[in-house]
Amino acid sequence: MAYADEVQRYYPRARRARDVAREQLDRLRELDARLDRTLLATSLCRDEVSHAVLPLQERLLGPFVLGGLAGVPFCGVTGMTAYAHHVPDAGAAMIVYGAHVGMSEQGVLGKLSRDGKVAETNCCGALLQAFGRFRAARASHTPHEPALHERDCEQGLLERMLAGRIDDALDHAEPVWAATEVAYHLIHDRIVSLLHAVMPEFKCALIVTLGMVVVNTSPDRDNVVDVRDQDVIRP
Ligand SMILES: [Zn+2]
């Protein structure tokens, strides 16, 4: 199966990231947001492939980084409040968030060829490590109880957040796809919750959000984005 067909098989509504980025800038203009007074915030995985996918930072201010491993907004209430306070006067806020997953040249979901590396790596590595721990626990008939160490707090928190959500993905025929869906919904729910919690802190007239699943591809291919949620909030 051709590479593009393989992407479409998992993500039939996915489109080229550069097209989505252009549309998002048009969307801001249509909402009368000045691009030079719009502060971008991201909740995307720490992975180096994440932030180049939608090059919105070339036209907007920022980014203010809300996200950590797997794209979860580990910034918490404190980080979201700080972001709210940084949006320019009479400006706009734009929050881009989501999960990501690699696709190898052979069309294997969850694997990624990276610049300068022969071996493919897991992508999203944090999510797949968590998934592997839950699967190993299932196989040994013992519950996975994620540790929360200062030296690895984001991974521990990610696994705690996945507990109770990831079970169906363990049994799914396409487990990497299913785990990525779980991650997306986890991130979306956390972003909505944080926004709700700190809404009075936003003094701007406009908050624009974009939730997506990013399919990271080989360095010489276009990245692909499956847009899931878009919202316009006037605080
Ligand atoms: Zn990742």
C-alpha cells in the first residue's frame, strides 16, 4: 500500500500540516485578530518533531509552552494563568494542542525515521512506554501502579492519567492508533478544564483553540494533521 494510503487508512480526514497552518492564519484574520498581537500557546509533546509541524510561530508571538511529554498540559493552572497574563493588550490567544504519532517509511504506525538516524524510534515514545507498562501489567495479572518520582514526574503523571482510560486500547486491533486516541482525548479534556479554571484571568477579547492528532512522517515528507476540535471563546 502506498504511504499516503496508509496514512489515510488510519486518519481519513487528515491533511497536510502546511495547509492547516495556512487555514489557521486565515481563521485568525477572519476573526479580526491581529497576528502580531496573537500569542501562541502549545500543548504538544516535547519531541523535537512537534513544534515544526505547524509553523505558526513564524507569524505569531510565542509559543508559550503549556505541554510536556505526550502533549499533556503539565503546566497546570499556574502555567495557564501565566499564559493568560502574557497575552498582549487588545490581542488574542491561540492554543494549539494534541497528541502525535509517527509513521515509518514502511507505513508502521508508532515508528518514525529521524534525521541522521538509521534506526527508527518510537513516536510518541512517552505514550508507547506507558502503553507497554500497562500491557506488561495486564499480562502478569497485576495492576500497573505508576510511580511518581521527582526525576520522572511527567511520565509518572501521564501514566496515572492514563489509568482507567487505556484499558480498551490494550485489546484494540490497532493498539497504537487506539492509544493515540486516548492520549488526544486526555489532552483535550485537560485543556478544556484548565481554560475553564482560569478563564477570568484572560483579559483579551478572543481565545482560539485547535485540537489535533499529528502524524509525524519521515524528514522528506509532509507532516499530516487530523484536526479534531476548534473553538472560539470570547472571555
Ligand atoms: Zn511524544
